Amino acid sequence: MSTHKLQKKLQKIFSHPIPASLDWKGVEHLLEHLGFTVEHTKKNHVKVIDSEGKEVVLIVHDHELNNKEEIVKLKHFLQEHGIDEKTTL
């Protein structure tokens, strides 16, 4: 996935209003590009882990992050790591 597409995906995560859904494959590529480890743990559950072992578990349905609460969890996890919509990839 191109850096331009990853940048757009990052901006969409932080957009207002919160998007109703996000394509999971694009989000997964973005997270890996940012240095996070992504593990599929059980049906519809994905763990995003940083280099120190801190993690967030997200529920992914039909290859989409389609719950606003899950998107907010991801957004807060990224913000805790100093990443926001202005971060340049």
C-alpha cells in the first residue's frame, strides 16, 4: 500500500465525524507501517501490540472495523503513542 494511501487512512481514523466503518486491510497495513504488531487472536478479534507489549484488542467484522467505539479505541491507542492526523508517514 502506498504511503499516500496510508496517510489518507490515518486521516480518516481521526476524521470528524467518526467514520461508520474502515476497511480493516488498510488499517492493518497502516498499523504495521507504524511499527505495531497485529495478531488475529480469535474470530473477529485482533490484537494491536506496541514494541513494549502494550496492546489494544479490536473487534473486526467482515474485514471492516465497523463500530465507532472500536474506531475510538484505536484512535486513543494511536494518540497514546504520539500519533494523530498530523503525523507524517
